Amino acid sequence: MAAQVLADCGADVIKIEAPGVGDPSRTYVAEGDEFERSPIFQNLNRNKRSIVLDLKDTANRDALLEMVRGCDVLVHNFRQGVMERLGLSYADLREINPRLIYCSISGFGNRGPYRYRAANDVVAQAFGGVMSFTGEIGRQPVRSGASIADITTALWATIGIMSAIIERNQTGVGREVTTSLFEGQVSLAASYLIEYTMTGTVAEPMGSGTKVGLPNGTFPTKDRPVLIAAVDERVWQRLCAAISAPELADDPRFASLPDRRANRAELEAAISARTEQLTSEECLDLLQQAGVPSGPINNVADVVADPQFQALGMFAELTDDDGRPERVVRLPFSLDSGEFAMRNTAPALGQDTRTALEAPADIWRERD
């Protein structure tokens, strides 16, 4: 994902894959799904080129070293020690190209007792603490439905790379950027970790609620649940007025946030008794008119059909080499200079090997 973000921003990204199967995510589909290619691979590899190299082969390794002479950034996610054994560590490659920015992404970082351990998204969510406070109250912790460990780490890697590029523009010298799945999850749990050091409180699952304000969670209506987030006292007062329950605002059980926390079950029951008399549309209309943050619990089909999704143009349309249309989700930010360039769909395995390896190093330098 880190390289995909850089590719969408204009970088010429060369994806190096192993002979045979290539990137394992090419085949990431659930049993019974019928896709010509993995949706994960399709979305994360647009705007990239693919070459096949066996890095244990001397000639292939030499070909990579020749490319490194003129490249700006190298990103890898091998376990600690692998690049060193291949002779492709940062210490090795900066001798060839002092301007190289070298980004290492691993499970647990480049130091410490776990630096050689394997990890993936769900392991990192568990190990980094995030899973411990994700899930329903009183039930077992669960993994976030989105791959938040992978995504968070990719974004930190991208920020690190771009920071190193800014520094290199001033110094002419590259840097090594290191991050890990574990560190990314710690960054998400930061406020809970600080709360623990201050109070000794260990965060627990809160369902769809938070500690910031109450009520904060899902509530029933006649047709489907809705999300209501009363984040402060002003919004709490607005909520009571919106659902025609002014008596709740004056109820001493709910007079302050600590009171609402102490009587959370009664609070949620009282609000549910009002919201379940309305349809979700009626309920959300009242809440929005009152300025209460709220929304439907959309599934992915709802999101795609939503006019806001369409107005923002979150899908980008591409055409593959056979003329077939493909969709990807665009980067979630915009520049006033226009949309990011969507140059090509995810590449076939090794389709660019010859053209990439035949390009002399000075071609890469010209693109800096």
C-alpha cells in the first residue's frame, strides 16, 4: 500500500516479484469467490510495473543493484536479516547510491527481542493492544474488519519516505526509514496507553461506544439500527430535544458524563425506547436537523450507492490491456491541481521485466 500511494502520487514504481507465483496476494480470494484476479491485488497494485527476479541468483541480484544506482526509494517487507543475507541491506546499497531512501517494513521493528518474529495484520492487532478493546461489552475481543494494522503501517511508511525525500532535497543524502506492524498498532492505541500510565485503567471493549461521550453507539429503529454520537454536553441536550425526550436532559441519573457512564444501561434503554418508535430515516432526519452527529450503519453496497460516495468520485475507472474495465478506490485526499493520474491497472506477473532491466541507470536519475 505504501508503494501504491507513492505510485498514485506520480512515482514510477517497479514491483519486484519472485519467479513462479509472484506476490502471494495475487491469489487472495475467499473459497467460492470467482474473480479473474484478487480484489486486494487489483486495488493495491495499480500504477505499478512488475518484474520477476530471483534475488538468490547472482545475475538477477546484479540486475537489481544496477537499478538501485539510479532509483530514489527502495521499499521492502522481508523479515529482519533477509536483506542482509542477500547483500541488499541499507549499508550495502547506500555505497552504490548515497541518495537512496531505504524503507524497511517488518512485523516488530529492527531491534528488540521480537525483531525476527513473523507477523501479519491480525497478529499485530492482537499484539499491539488494539484487539483488546475492540468488540462488544462483556464478550471476547475481535479483529477489526478492516486490515487496520496493514493500512496504518503503510501510511506511516509513506510519511517516513516523504519526510526523507524532503530532507534529501536539502542535504542530497538518503536515509533509512523503518516501521513495523507493531509500532503502527501502538500508534492507534496511544491514548489508551497514556491513560493506563496515568490511572492504571486497562481499556476494555466498548462495542460501538467510546469514553469521550455518552450516549455513543448504535440504537434500534423500526427498520435498522443507527449510530448516534453525543460527544459533549451540548450535543446531549440537542439529542434529548430531537427525540422529544426533554425529561432525560433533566434526569439526575444522566446530568453529567460521569452520571451517564454510571447509568449507561438505563441511559441506552431510555433512548432506545424513543428511537425504536421511528424509522431510521425519520430518526436520522431529526438528529441531523438538531446537529447531532449520527448516521446509518451502511454495508458496502450502501456505501457504493450513497450519493456522497458518488459525489466525491471515490471510484477510479481503469481499462486493462484487454480493454476490460476495472475499478479501484482512489486516494482519500485531493489536490486543487486536479485528480491523481490513474495510468494503468495492476500488472501481470513479470510483464515489465525486459523493459525495466534494459533501461540504463541514468533514465531513473532523470526522473528524480
